[in-house]
Amino acid sequence: QVQLVESGGGLVKPGGSLRLSCAASGFTFRIYDMRWYRQPPGKERELVASISPVGISTNYADSVKGRFTISRDNAKNTVYLQMNSLKPEDTAMYYCSTFMDGGRSWGQGTQVTVSS
């Protein structure tokens, strides 16, 4: 079955960087769009970034444009989110996700906390 496992979260100071990874298995990774979402404390889950199957097309939420970069390695079945110039408002649980067979699949999430 579809499995998505996020890693790379942690505590970082404002202005710092983190790289999140999401290892995928159980499906043909290279033919699906992949997305990163986040859910700040007490708020709704929101789309952060998406990437097309071969990585040609990417899209970002306005709040992260110019700071975050989504990428993928289809040979490793992994999608990444490079996060630079982190701000306290980036604090959230980050999830990777894909949509297939009429439903959206989610990983367990990785916590990112930006605080001095």
C-alpha cells in the first residue's frame, strides 16, 4: 500500500534552514504529482508546494515563495522541501501527500519549530 515517510524536521532559529525529505513506497512514484502541506498549531492544513511527476513544474504558496524549494529524485522515490530564511510563522507539522485512486494519501508528518 501507499506509504509516505517524512523526516528532517526539528527546532531551528529564525533565519535558519532545514531540508525535509519524504520517502515514498507502494506506488509508481515517478508518475504522480507530489505535494507538501503544513498545519500550524490551531489552524487548518494548507498547501505549501507541489511538483509535477518529472519535476518540470512547481508551485508555491505565496507565503513561502522565494524561500522554499520543492524537488524530487525519482530514482530514490523521494521528494524534498528545502526551507531557507525560516520564520516563526513557518512553525507547523509538515506532511507530504499524493493523490491517487480517488483519494489523497498522507504521511505521518514531521514537526518544524522556528524559535529563538
